[in-house]
Amino acid sequence: MKKHVEKLYKLSEKPSRRIIGLMSGTSLDGLDIAVCQIEGSGTDTVLKLEKFETVPYEEEFRTEVRKVFAQRNIDFQHLCLLNPHVGLQHGQMILNCLDKWGIAANDIDLVASHGQTVFHAPQKQHRIPAFPNATLQIGDGDHIAVKTGIITLSDFRQKHIAAGGEGAPLAVYGDYFLFSKKNENRILLNMGGIANFTFLPGNLDVDAVFTTDTGPGNTLLDAYTRRFFHRPYDANGEIAASGKVNEVFLNALKSLPFFTQSFPKTTGPEVFNFEYVEAAIQKSGLNSLSRQDIIATLTRLSADSIADAIKSVMQEGAPYSTYASGGGAHNPVLMNAIGEALGSQVGLIDALGVSGDAKEAVLFAVLANEAVAGEQAYFGGKDGVPGVSMGKISFPG
């Protein structure tokens, strides 16, 4: 054990670290693997993305995870078995990529693993006064560390909750360190299953940094595209473009209390699911809606809820630049609807030097770097963004 502690100390003193960031989102499309070279820490962080790949999951893997994903009633043994299984699968995917890239595992300093979220339950959502905010990610870090032989940091969201946050969004920490720019107000929008954004003020005032989930990103679109059209997602928004937004249905969807809750807030597929949509269809009395119209309306719901949330932090007359990432950034119908609602064009995060597809994996590499080599970041003590170092450390031996 002492040798591992000594190695960790030496890593903290190095001028730079080579860190693999891992991200597996609620879409369950695959594991994002990003090899990052990171110098410094905090606002002095300099990052170079060396390699990136999304390793697709086998359908059998997705099926097994969906048995517990966002489900309140599950086979508890299956959840118990999945925790090490996902870790081992992720560890093997890392080794396969390193072999493909010609990189030795010994040349990697750390692995930063987000894990696979299977349930997210902030107190605003579960409403049980005696219990705190909660979230659960599986894919055990010890198994990744032993499988790869690389020190692994994982379970980042638990410390965030312990320090008073809701366990999400965590992107704000890396966003502030990597993408803040003097004299430019930036909105960094990420559209995974759930959409969230970070506001970075051009005056670099950390007290003005803001982050929140906004509601659905792709989770409903993906779910109904799979159900109706047997495709994993609405590629290029083609299905949405062939339908028509139904305003009655849209208003029924928007009547969900989540949308009137104060910011910041977090949510997940536990709220935005089939039951939610079917209840809105029944409420609107539109049982004959076409499948295309449902997809078009769900796309507009994502766009409107994202734009409404972003506009809540904008000061009238001040210029803003909005940069998008995540799967939703590849959907032109969604992107155009957001731009129209904001009254300005939405660009891609790629313009800032990091691939939008790699961004979340990169940000967890930054969190691991902060845990090992940084100081406790100060974010003004604002609600939802505690100043805290995140990540549990697993040694390979």
C-alpha cells in the first residue's frame, strides 16, 4: 500500500499528468474514453486531448443495465452483480483502446471514471424529508484499477452531495477551469439524456458562475425513437422534421412541476420517462397523435425548456456566446429550435478546442486532476456548487 501512496504523492508533484477520462451517459450508446495530458490545476489548467473514442456497447450490455436503470422496483441481486461487471467491462475497454493506440498502461497516471448512473434522486424529487439528496453510479472503481493496473478515481458525485450539492451537474468545475474567457459571457450547453448548462461570466467573477439541469435533452427523444421506429436515436432530427409540433400536447408536457422549480436543480429519466409522456397525452386528449408529431413535440419540449432556463440567467442587452456539446448538438432540428428561442445562433464547443463528443469524459479527467494535484475550488458557496474536491481513490494492488 505504501508504494501506491508514494506514487500518488509523486503524481501530485508532477508538472503534468496523463489521465484517462471515462463517461457513460444515460443514452447507453457506449463508453467515452479520452486520453488527456493535463498541466497545472485550477484556473491554470492546460489540457491537451491526445486520443478519444466512443466504444459502443453490445445490445446485451444495454439490456442488462436497463433492467435497473431509473427503475424503483428492481432485482437487487442483479444490481449487485452489475456493479463489478460494468467496472470490468470498462476496464477491458480501456485496455483494448490503449493497445489499439500503442500506449502502455504504465504510461497512464490515472483513470477518472464517472461510472454508469442508474438512479438519481435529489430531495426535491423524492420529497422524503428524513433523507438527503442521493444518486447512484455503478461500475466499481476497484475493479477498474485492478483490471488495468492504473490508479482509478471514481464515484465523483457522492462528495458533491455530501458537501451540499445534488450530485449534478458537475461540468461547471471543468468548464470554469478550461473555458472561461475574459470579456466574453459564455453559455456552455450540454445535451445528453438530460440537458444542463454552465454560465461563465466574461468578468471571470466566480461568484457569478451558474449551473443547472434544464430538463430533457435526448432521453425522451431516444426512448420514443426506439419504441416507434426501432432506431437508437433520431439521426439528424429527420423524424422530428417530418412531424408537426402539437401545442396542446406541448403545454401538457410543460405543466410538470419540475419546470417551475427554482434554479439550480437536477433531474433524470426517473422523471422524464414513458409514464410522464403518456400522462401528458392523456391530459391533452390527443390519443390519435402521429408518431412523427410526438417526436417533433418532444424535440420542441427539449428546446423550449433549455432556452427558458438559459434566458433566466441572461441580462438584457448583454452579449452572450452559446456553445453546445453532447448528442443533442448533432440534431439540427433541436439546435435550430434552441437558437430561434434564444434569438441567437448556437455554436459547437469544438470551436473552443475540445471535441463536443469528448467533453464530458475530458471534464472528469479534470476533476481527477484537481483531486490529486489541485486545491479545493471556491465557487462562492452558491447553492448547488459547493467548493469541494471529488473522487474516491482505488489502488490497483
